[in-house]
Amino acid sequence: MLGSVAAACTTLSFLPQVLHTIKTKDTEGISLTMYVLFVFGILCWLIYGLLSHDLPLMLGNGITLVLSSIVLLLKLKSKADERTAIL
Amino acid sequence: MLGSVAAACTTLSFLPQVLHTIKTKDTEGISLTMYVLFVFGILCWLIYGLLSHDLPLMLGNGITLVLSSIVLLLKLKSKADERTAIL
């Protein structure tokens, strides 16, 4: 029960960040290193879940991977746009 | 092994975010809702780890709780500063 609440909160917490970043297009305050490490870590968790046939681990990390990857892609896109603007 | 790499990455990923936020003081792009949900979720994970006497769960979530709480506090501080500036 407590584990489910915990998992739901940490997984779904990335949804407001995705919406916030899409709305404001402001990624300056977001650390690229954080999201590279985080997405890689969640990918490892997902593989770990797949290998150990653990459905909650697969499901939770699958959703978190999609959401955190969107934030990472938006951060990378705005970095690329900045570079284009300078050239 | 894979689980340890995954845990290390997701836990330590919040460190560059803390350093980034302290350095830039830019919290505009950070979602307050995300960090409120995330910190609450990690707190639940920590209690879950304590109740089930799971040391890796306690350790990982303890560190993540400290790091993500710093980001949340910096976000709340800049929100408060903004409000003071308006008044």
C-alpha cells in the first residue's frame, strides 16, 4: 500500500514537469546532467524489471522513462536552438 | 549489479540539479508540483524501506530525499522572493 503510493508519486511527479516545460519552454533551470543520468538510471531499472519479470517495476519505470525522456529531449532541443541562434 | 548501477544513477542524478540550481538560482523552469509530489513519494519509499528493514532502500531514498528536498526548498525560496519583490 505504502509502496504503491510511493511508486505512484515518484512516477507521476514527472508529468507536471513535462507539462511545465512544454508550456513555458524554459529549460534553463533544468540540469542536463541530471536528466542524462536519471534517464540512463531508469533505463537500467526497466531492464532490471524485464530480466526479473517484475511487472510493477516494468510498468513504473516504463512510464517514468517516457516522461523523463520528454524533459531530456526538450532540454536538448532548446540547447540546439540556442546554438543555432548564436551561429 | 544492474540494480546497483540503476540506483546509483537515479539517486546521484539529483546532485547536478542541486549544484545547477545553487549556481544559477534559476528555478523558473522547475515544476513545483513535480518536486512536491516527488519529495512526498521518496519520503513514502524511505518509510517503506525503514518498515521492511531494507538497507539499500533506506540509503538510496535517504540520499535522494535530501537532494530533492534542497531543490524543492530553493524553488519555494525563489517563489517567496518573487512575492516579496512584487509587494
